[in-house]
Amino acid sequence: RAKERGKNTCQYFTPDMNARARELLQFESGLRQALEQQQLVLHYQPQVDLMTGDLIGVEALVRWEHPERGMVPPGDFIPLAEETGLIVPIGEWVLRTACAQSRAWRQAGFSPVRMAVNISPRQFRQSDLTARVDEILRETGLEPGALELEVTEGMIMNDVEAAIATMEELGKMGVLLAIDDFGTGYSSLGYLKRFPIAGLKIDRSFVRDIPGDTNDAQIAASVIALAHNMNLRVVAEGIETADQLSFLRDKGCEHGQGYFFSPPCTAEELAARFLAA
Ligand code: C2E
Ligand code: MG
Ligand code: MG
């Protein structure tokens, strides 16, 4: 038995495991360099008014242009960044770059659209988040009302009172807040009315199978009704088909984003295809 255990223990040191551990360490140090070497890029996905089709905003989504692996999606490196704390400088770079881009589009004469930026849990807990956001807005010359920060239910419910205080500080500055991936977390509806937020984003998982899946159709319709009763604006995520669009539009969902309109694209593509003078 002991021998067997000993044998099993040895498995932790197989060359295979070593290779994986080494690879993870390399990936981490690569991510550390990615910022300095300007390998991170933002893509922008249009958010449209579902009634008129007008562009109302864009969401900034980070990608890593890895020298060997090619384009790495955020799901493959944001969790590691969060774990190592690298998310703080990365998140700050994202905010500054998105705000500067928004300001540059305005200066180029395009009609203003809202810029939505994802905030990570660790970033949200930073004691000087409000000061950092304020500094970035001043530095880039973007008006606070043009910036919307996306937070998740989990981030808020983790420490409700602290989260409300942070959101109120941001709100006082004039920055907008939205809850991302709504419905996948565990928001207490009782708290929802205390959050100083402008909108909810219905998670893609509830949009994917509508209108065919009656459960999801009912959830989506309920979230829209709930939001409207609280004077919140709704953005549906992941709209891919005309049927999904017409269902959401029927339920009064005002805004949406998804491949049906456009995948996330580079700043140049976005300006060429969607921005109006
Ligand atoms: P999210 O904020 O919910 O962003 C929406 C995700 O859905 C994006 O994935 C977008 O490309 C994808 N998407 C949009 N429309 C469709 C569609 O019609 N169909 C499908 N299948 N997917 C669609 P992406 O860019 O891979 O980002 C994934 C997640 O990574 C984001 O989810 C967000 O949580 C996180 N993320 C992205 N950029 C940042 C960032 O700058 N900072 C932080 N903290 N997180 C980020
Ligand atoms: Mg988002
Ligand atoms: Mg989302």
C-alpha cells in the first residue's frame, strides 16, 4: 500500500506535469511583459438601440496579441491576471486606452457614443478605484457621463455595503454603472434597488435559446420587466439571430449587442463601419 502511495506521489513529478507548470509560469511572465511590450489590444463591440438600430455605445474588450500563440481571448488570461494581481495595471491600461479612444473619436468629429468598460473584482475592491478613474478621465479629457463601468453581481454581493459606497462615489463623479451577466450571479433583489446603477445586461446564456426555450424566454422577459419597474435600462448580450432580436424588442428591451449586429472589432473597423459624423 505504502509502495502504491509512493508510486502515486511520484506522479506529481512526471515530466508531463513539469512541462505544464513551466508553461504556466512562462505564460504568467509573458503576461507581465505583455503590458510593457504593448501586446494588449482593445476590440470594441457595438451596442445598438433595438428599436432604431442606432449605435448607442461600444464595449471595450481586451485581447492579448501573443507573439507565438496569436490572439488570446480574455477568458484565457483574465483569470490568471486576477489571481496574480496583474489585473490592476491591466485594468488601468484598459480604462485609459478606452477613454482615450472615445475622446479621439469625438475629436475626429464622430457623434459621441458611450464607452463601456469591464471592471474586475480585484479592481473594484481597490481602495483608490474612484481616484484612479477620476485621474484617467482628467488625463484623457473624457466626460464622466460618457463612461459606463460594468460590474458583476458577485463583486457587489461579496461586500454589499462597501460596494454601494464605491458605486455611490463613482456615481457622484457622473460615471455610469451597469450590472454585467445579470441573472448568473446571486443578487438579492432586495438590494438591487439600493444600487446606484443605470442598467442591467441580460447574460448571453438567457438569450441563446430564446424564443424556443420557454424557460429562458420567461427569464429574459422577467428581467426586462424587473429592470423597467426599477427605471433601469436593459442591454441584451449575445444577440445572434433575427428571432432573438424580435422577441427582445417585443418585450421592450431597449439595447443589445451580439454577432447579429457585429462581433467585437478593431477601433479602425468600428469607426469605419459604425461611427457617424
Ligand atoms: P462580457 O463582458 O460579458 O463580454 C461579452 C462577451 O461575449 C465578449 O467575449 C464578446 O465577444 C462575446 N459576445 C458578444 N456577442 C456575442 C454573440 O453574439 N455570441 C457569442 N457567442 N459571444 C458574443 P470576450 O471578448 O471573449 O470576453 C469575455 C469576458 O472577458 C467578458 O465578458 C468579460 O467578463 C471579460 N473581459 C473582457 N475584456 C475585459 C477587460 O478589459 N477587463 C476585465 N476585467 N474583463 C474583461
Ligand atoms: Mg461586459
Ligand atoms: Mg456579459
